[in-house]
Amino acid sequence: MSTGHFRRVGAARPSHLMYTAGVGALIDLPNFSVLVKGLEAWSHTGLTDYVIDEPRLRTAVNRSLQLYGASQITELRSAPWMEGADNSPKDWAAQGVGVPVTPFPQWLRCTACNLLAPIDAQAFTFVNNNPRTPHEAKFVHDCKPGKPLAVAARFTLVCTNGHLDEFPYAPFVHHGSPCTKMPRPLLRMKDHGGNQAANVTLECVACGEQRNIRDAMGERGRRNLPACRGRHPHLGTYQPDCDEDATLMVAGASNQWFPMTLSALALPPSKNANLADLVEERWAELQNVTSRAAYDLLAKMPPYAYLKDYDAVPLIAAVEAHQTRLDGKTGSTAGAVVPADLLSPEWEMLSSSPLPDATDDFAMESVTVPDALTGLFADVRQVQRLREARALIGFTRLDAPDPEAPEIATPVRLARTSQSWVPASEVRGEGIFLRVREDVMAEWEDRMQKSPAMQAHREAFARFRTNRKSDRLRGEFDPMRGWPGERYIVLHSLSHLLIRTISLECGYSSASLGERIYAGDAEHSRTGILIYTAVPDSEGTLGGLVSLAEEPHFERIVRRALRDAARCSSDPLCAERLPRDPADYLHGAACHVCLFVSETTCERGNRFLDRRFLVPLGDESDQVLTPVGLRP
């Protein structure tokens, strides 16, 4: 795509760019695939209202980026979009508004003659005559009347450092040597099908040399591949000193791109907030409060009314102290940065008493816990209004990122140069907040210390971490780092049971719901679950979810969820499942029939789930959290 000449080739929802295919990822279009380019290529010129204001999330993003040596960001921006694009697509495209992409892989194959050539070999023509039908964009080959379609050759090279590159078709066919007939030969790709593995023959048109793609697959095939060139095509850069082995991957594979995201709920300012935390979270608002006059001026404005809850003198001192830290006068280093805790303020607000004052972004109301459920739940609350902001800070390839163990995967930056913003999105919705009784949870947790089933989960997690340890890890390695704890597993399992049942009761699909688990740690024990609508349209605010927190609906939902958990159509295989050595999967009695939900719904990728801790699946009823009166 040349500068100043843009063509619209498709559309994607904001959530798709955050969680499925954002910067550096491949997006499959009807006729070819494209790669989302880095932030330098994005343009918000001429647009307004693209900044998403969420101080807590902005602070968390900066702390996370500091861990990787990146610069400070000042804005969270939504993807560039212009109203009326569908009515005047030519004007819209001419201004360059939208998410920029480039064709990738850039080797194409003719579907008629099997010609394989790079996109710049002038063998193919790009066709997109009607700007109102971007789905018709395609490449064609003029080899016969009708100009048959040319599609992307589907093989790529990746490495665990996050690099992505074209497959070296010509050197591979000629075993690393140049073609004896011409320097840039055309090839042919013949797919023979089969059900064992890829069976694709590559043939040089010039010299007739042939080779099957299977020679590049598996551990043995890596010896036939060149060293990784360290390419980041979304940035247009190379890192020639990459020391990782290149791996053959089919374009569009699920482990080609993993997002690194952060999300936070918009909360009312807390009157009990620490001044240093308040200033750090709301630095963009408070950085100019360096005098009493500035304080008095802002405090009179409605958006800054919360300042009246704080004395001017200590607040001004906190602003000055934070500015000193930013200037580097305290001698702090990036290695000493601690990731921001996004869940603690949310837990404190959701479980607070009395309830916080309602705002445009947050409103909550307590409801009576049904008598039959008081043995399990201490509190049930309707979150009538909420706003969740999400930010993309990077991505990984091959290895999924783990927020509890960031060294397990190598992050890739979204921009070649320092940027003052990162992509973000926001959703508004409603939810139900549940707080399990602390005494019931503590007693169950004590029992689980000697439970063989829970011990199997701990050992499986250690194997999971060990098996994903790579040469990138240096020094001491703790295989239990990132273990979420026993109470997380039972809260997470309960959340999934309720989500599956709620989706049948309230009309929302399970993919429209999200979860936040507040399990805390050894020092700060928590027992909360927030189930909320997580879609960026009006479907999330129709009231169908919060109404289920009222009697008699909530008791019926809980009983139905536990009754469904007692039986799974995959039993006895599902009920008997535990991750025994050498298995390293992170779930027990859980599967797509009983506990798994969509990837966009679960915060941990359907890991750390086991329904045997909620309902008895055999004789081991002593490991069940729920009271006897609720068990099916």
C-alpha cells in the first residue's frame, strides 16, 4: 500500500483488534490475508473523541511498559474511525483514516496454474474496483481468460522472540543455493492433500528442482531452515543477531499471535485513597496542581469535585513528589518497577460498605441473599452500570504471555519509535457481584492443603511452567511462580458454572459475558466474582443480567448451575480427569460440555477449572466447597 493511496479492504470490531488480531497479527480476508501495521502508521488526524480516559488503566500500562524499558504513554486511544465511512468510502479512504494493513504473506499462488511468486514480481494484479464492497478486494493472475484468483501462500517462519518472516521458498527448493538458471525464479506450488500432514511440492519453473514442504516440518525440519532474520514486518525492522531457531508455521495458526492486554473498571474516586496512588492514577489531571490557586480553580469544576475530599497542601506535595520521581531524582530504575494492582481497588469498591455514590460510569445496589444461599454467599450486588477500559501493550508469538510470570514469553513492541499512546477500547454494561463467605472459604482452603486432587493440580502447574521454560530463562527458576491458589480454582469454576447458566436465562450469549475473579493472595484474601456484560454495543445495557440477582431468580440459577455441574455428557471421562504425570494441562473435571466458555469470556483461557470442588462427583465429598443443602 503506497503512501497517500489507501484502499479499504475489510472491517474489524474494536474487540477483535484487542484480543484476536491486533498490531502485528494476521487477519484473514475473504481472498487474501493482511498484517496490521505498527502504531507509526496509524493516523488520528482530523478525528475527535478518540481518547479513552481511564487513569487507573493508564497508570497500569505505564508500569507494565517500564518493565520492558518502553517510554511513558499519556493517552489511551481507540482505533481511528470516521463516521459516515459507509456513505462516502472514497473520501474516507483518501484521508487515510482506519487501521493500516499490508498484504502478508507476500508470496501468492495462482489457484489455476499453481504459479508461486512474490507479490512484487508483477505476476499478479490487485483488484478492488468498488470501494463500497471491500470484501471483493483480491489478487488475480492473468494466466487464462477470467483471470483466476491468486491466494496467499500459507507458510511462514516465526520464533519465540516474536519475529515473523516469509517462508524462503526459492532457497528452500534449491537447498540453500541459488537457482542455476535465473536469480529470481518463479515457482509452482502443488498441494497433494492427505490427512497426515502438509503434503505440498514446491517446484522451480526455471530449473525444475523440486522439494516437499515436509522437509521443513518438525524438529528434523528445523535443520533445513535458515537462521531467523529477526524480522518484524509490522514495524519494517530486522534484528540480525536473533539467536532463536525459526519454526515453520501455517499462516493463521492460533499461536501466531497472543495479545498482552490490561483492563480496568472505571471506579468513583475513593475518599480513602492514598495520595501517592491518587496522583499516579490521575497524573494527567493533577500534574498542574502545584499551587493553592490551581487547586481552588480545579475543585470548582464538576469533573474535579473529588478534590474537595483532600487537603490542598498534602495533595500539592504529592504532586511535586511524583514529578520528582518522573524526573529521575530518586534514582529509581525500570527494574524496580512493580506492576500496578488493578484488582485491589475494584475489590474494595465492589465489597465496600456503605455503597459508593453512583456516577455516570458506575452504579451498584445490594440485594438480599436468599435464605437457601446464605451458607455460601455473604453478599450479592447488582452492578447496574459499569465501564471497562482495555489497552493493548504488546504481543507475543508461540508462547502465550503470563501476567504472573512475564519472563515466560518475549514481548514485541507495537511501535518502532517511542509512542505516547497505545490502542484501547471501552465497553459499557451491567453485572452481578458475588462475595463468597470468608469463613466457608477459609475452612475449605484448609481442607484442600492435604487434598490429593488439589495436589495433582499443583504438580501439573509445576510441570506446565517447567515444560515451557526455554533457553531465554536464566538464573533461578521457580516452577510454582504464578500459581493462582486454591481459592482461585474454586471461584473460577463457580464463575463458569454461573456464566453458562446465566446465558441460558437472561438472553445474553456466553460470549457477551465477562468475568473478573477476586481471589487475592496469601496476604490479602478475597472471595469475589464479578460477572458482567462485555460487548461494545447496546446489548450490554438492557438490564437482563442485573435482574437475575433478585429473588427468586438468583437461587434458581445457582441451584441449576450446581445441578448441571453434577452431570456431564462426557462422564465418566470428564468426572475422573485429573492432570497426572506427565500431563501438564491445567484443568481437572472440566470440558466443553460442562465448564469451558468462549475465549473472550474467560480471563485465564479455560485453565484452573475443576467442578469436583463444587459438587461431589464420587465419594470424595469432603473436598466440596458448597454446603450440603445446595448440593444436587
